[in-house]
Amino acid sequence: MDTPDDPRTRRKRARSPGSGSAERAGAHDNGANVRIASAEGREGVIRFVLRRVAGGLYVERDELPRKGTRTSISVEFKDRDGFGRWCDSDPSRFDSPLLHQRVRRAADELWEFDG
């Protein structure tokens, strides 16, 4: 059975009109202290998993190209400013601006979370 995270399901998504790419951008909530945001384009998938932890915000950034090596980065931020600088320097800011906005919004929600 196909699941939302199954690569076969992602390939079945409709292509964006006019872009020529199969960009699928999504963000969803996996509980009070976790957010996932991703985008799929011609070159592959970029996925962010943001998790509120006792010390701040833990972020995983996965780049899953159709061809080549998967890249995974894990970072923990102690404050919003540090996260903001890191996020604004990420290439997805220009490659997938909607994804960048979703990641920033998800982080803002998590910084407000006290649970």
C-alpha cells in the first residue's frame, strides 16, 4: 500500500502547471512538537524535519536527489536568530521559496511551543 512518504506515491503527484517540474511541496504536523516540510522537483526531494527539544530547535535537512548521493544535515539551535540566519542561507530559499516560507513558519510555531 502506498503511503504519503512512499517514493512511489510522490511520483504519482500531478505536475505543477507551467513549471515543467513535478514540484510537490507539503508541510504537515506530526504532533505538538514536530513539523515536516518538503518539496519535490525535477532534481529530487528536499525535506526538513523540525523538532522542539528542551534546548531549542532540532532540525534535520535531507536532500534526496534522483541521481547521486543523499545529503543529510542535523543541527540544533538554541535561539531563533541562529536558526533564522541558517535558514536564510539555505539554497532552498531561492530554489524553492514556498518551502523556505513553510520551514520558517513551522519553526516559528515550534519556538512558541512550551510542551
